[in-house]
Amino acid sequence: MSAATTLAVAAGGGLGALLRLLVGRAVVGRFGAPIARGTFVVNVTGAFVLGLLTGLAPARDLTLILGTGLLGGYTTFSTWMFETDRFAGEGAGRAAAWNVAGSLGVGLLAIWLGRAVGGG
Amino acid sequence: MAGQADEPERAAARALPPLDPRLALAVVIGGALGTLLRTELATHWAHDPAAWPWATFVVNLAGAAVLGWVVVRTAGRPHRHGLLGTGLCGGLTTFSTFQLEVLQMLDAGHSALAFGYVVASVGAGLLLARWAGRLAAGAGR
């Protein structure tokens, strides 16, 4: 990977993280949803767009910048785990289980759908 | 009363505080660093749908553990949390690539591998986040 591509991937990741903050704030702050709902929306929409990208199959550098960089920075595994564990720790076992199963199920459907729309 | 229908929407929009530019910058820097780390690992540790995706597996678990620690240690310090938690851990870990790997395993007919990968990632991720949080709460207080 060239230095310019590496830099663009990192910039994409930074931008993706900021986008995650903004979308999370909008979902949780504006619609008064529980905090894990923001992460759910971010992860599912990110999975859909990565599916779309996979279906469109652009040049390798663009796939790296948008897929590994932007969408990798946008979606998060760590916060998903942290919030699920917090549900479990608060005795909300059902919410924890739904947070795992819902994200996995809807996320997989979203990425599959995205890829189909993208023509893959 | 033409304006009445707009009222709840505007009230909701006002309820969202303006974004702190220092927090935004911290998240961008942390996110770029985390993404850089993940990309370096992924390019040097390439995988195919028939094998265990070690790069994603390792960054996701490391990020879950570090975030468990960071949340405790940056309590009351939003900028530090933005840099290390929302930025670094969020950028280091990925849900989208994780899901793509699972989908590609299923496509290739490796459903047992896909199932094992999901269970191991989520199971270990939850345990590590909790363990690191407890460690952080117990250390240096």
C-alpha cells in the first residue's frame, strides 16, 4: 500500500469515527432512544454500505479507503460489546441478548441486501 | 396555526447540544490512529473465507478490552474518552468487516466456521470488556 493510500485510509477512519459520533448523537439525543440504539443504527447502516461497496467492487485502493477506512472507522465492535455487557451487568439479560441477536441478524441481512443492490 | 406542526421538531432539534469542536477533533485523531493500526494488521495478515480471520478477531477483542478499561479511567473527562474510547477503540474495531467475513464464510459453505467465529468474537468480547472494566476500577484508586 502506498503512503498516500495509507494516509487516505487513516483519514477515512477519522472521518468515519466522527460520523459515528454524529449519527449516535442524533439517534440518542434527538429521538430520545436508549444509548445502544445509536450503535445499532451505526453498525447496521455501515454493514449495508459495505455490502454495497462489495457488490460494486471498485478499484483496490478505493475499497481500502472506503471499506477498511471510512466504514471500519464508522462501525464499532468495542462499543457494541461494552453496551451489551452493561445491559447484562444491570440485570437486563433480555436487552443484552436482543442487542447481540438483533445486531447480528439485521446486520447480516443489511450487508447481504447491500451487496445484492450493488450487483454482487 | 400553520407553524404548530413544526414546533415539536424544532424543540427536538434544540435539545441536541452543539458539537464540541475539541471533542470532534479528538474523535477524528483517535479514529484515524485506530484505523491505521487495524489496516496494518489486516494487510499483513490477509485471510480467505476458509480460514479464521485473525486480524479482525484480534483487533476486535483488543478494542473491547481497551474500551472496558478506558470507560472507567476516563470517567468525567469527555475529551480523553473521545480520543481513546470513541476514537481509538471505535476506529480499531469494526462491525462491518466482521459481518462481511461472516457472510463470505457462509457463501463459501463454511457455516461451522462462521458460527464459531461469531460465538468466539461475541463471547470473548463481552468477557474482555467486563474483565478490563473491573481491572481498571480496582487499579490505582
